[in-house]
Amino acid sequence: MTLTTSWAAADAPAPVAASPGPWTAQHDRLHRLRIRFAAEDRQCHEALQPLLAPFPLARCAADEGPPDLRIALTRAPSALPHPPASALAETLFGLHIADAGPRTWVWDAAAVFRTHPEAGVGRLTLGPAFSGRPLSDRHNLFLTGLFPLLLARGYYDLHAAGVVRQERGYLLLGESGSGKSTTALALVEAGWHYLSDDAVLLHAAAPGVEAIGFRRPFSIDPSHAERWPSLAKHLEAPGSAGESKRFLDPDSVYGPQRRRAAMRPSVLLFTTVADQRESRVSPLDPAAALARLIPQSASLAFNRRSARAQLDTLRRLVEQTRAYALQAGRDVLVEPERLSALLAGLPSGED
């Protein structure tokens, strides 16, 4: 499929229909952020739903107020659009990303996501091959295109798990395989509330930086079901052969009353897995915490417009919290109550 240059009417709101058909719209809320999704036809409407499934969205009424973001899905009539030749493009996460004046472009061979971040509008144009791509690839393109819209509204991504105990918020951070998801799940097993196990958004709001849940399911090792049998029947089937982790809807296990949409972090825990019986924590100074925090905000790799504000939000997060290195030992799985007591007793940014 060839690409043609056209922005067309991406800034214009799409018409609204009451049910899936020609131009249907739905209104969702991500905490306080209102988003209007409009689909050109039933095929686009059906393509949208799996893209939204991982997010903790709540349906809201159209008359609650003007949306903060407006996103339209259309099908390419013949050729996919492409950015002007003058746009500087780079390849990241297997996708092409380019800035063209006030607009951003994210594309691959199957779809193009064009956004006007300051205007809060975007248009995802689907090629005929889009529905045949692996869901992870489709979601990756959608998420990468969504980030510029979120960043322009002051919502910044962070690769972290979020849990809450007695109104005290904890963020667990680390690379994949560092034990943060397992540690978060152990704390939930011990009675803590949960925000997300892998992805949050940071937003600067009085009296400080808040963390907002950005992924609904937990991604866990299925062997954990041997330790916690209540999880087994709630694990989703593997998405493809060779995948080591499975999705778990924590609401189905612990009840939706244990979920928190947002919280104010007061403790940062940078996790590593340690071959030792008991978990240990050691304090980190603010400079070390910030140095570890920055790589966990992936959009800094391609975010130029709001990078300074994003870095300032990370600095403010460090200032309002106390940071620790957590060596997660075997007690994470066998004694979650001990781990709970250890972490609950840490001094926090509120002390």
C-alpha cells in the first residue's frame, strides 16, 4: 500500500450516531480526563474496542462537558496518508514517528495515527491489513500515537506498579523481570489496594503529583497460581505460543472496591529480585532516585514538545516521596504479610 500526503479534516469532530453504524461515538473517562472516540463505521468501531480494553476507562455521558481529547477512527479509502517530506522521522519500537509542525505522526505499513496535540485531536486511519496484525502490534501503535495527546495535557507515562495502604501510595519501579509486578500482587494478596501493576500516568495536581492507573489487567507468571490458588480460574488464556505471562483481571479476584483510580505517591520502591529468604530495603538519595526514575518514562525518548515539563514532574515526584531500593526475596511469595509489614513501616514523604 502506498502513502499519500493529506491531513484532511483530522481536526474536525466526527458526526455522532447512537449505535454502531455510520459514525458512532462513545465517551469515556480516564480518571478526570474525558475522551471522545468516534468510529467511521462498524468495522472501525469493532477495531477500536480491543485497543481500549487494557485501559481502566469508565463510560460517561456526552453532556458531562466538552471532551479533553477527541479521537476518530477511519478506514483508508485507497492509500494511507503520510507526513510531509520535510518532517523529521525516526524509528522507535518498530514504528515510524515524525513531527510535522504542530502535528505528530505515528505509522507502520497497516495504519497511521495523526495527532494535533495542542488541539487535543487525533485521527487513526486503518489500512486493510490492520485487523490481521497481532493485537500487541496494534495496541503499540495506538498507545504510541496516544502519548503525544496525553503529554500535551500534562499526563506523563511511567513504567511502574501502584499500590495503596491506608491512604499511603507506593510506586514500584524497575525493568521487566525486576519483580515489581510480583511484589505488587503479593501486597494485594496481603490486603493492599491496587492502582496498576505495570503502567501509570503522572499528573501534577494540587497538592502534588498524582499517579493514575493506566492499565486494567495485571500481567503475571502463571506459576503464581500454584502459590495463590484463587488466581488460577481468573487467568486469561495465553495470547500466543511462547508467552510466559498471563493477564489477570484483579477486580474479578479481589473485587472492584479494592481498585483505586488515582493516588498521591509518598514512597518509591526500585525493585530487583534477590536470591535470599527475606526482602531488604535501603534508602536512596533524591539524585539517585531521579536517575533511576527517568528511564522508566519511555515517552521522553521521543517527546520534545513537553520534555521539560515532564522532567519537572519527575523531579516533583522525587521531592514529595522517599525512595528505596527493594531487594525482593523469597518472602514475596511465601510471606506476603511480612513484606507488607516491612514496607508499611518505611518512613514516607508524608512523614
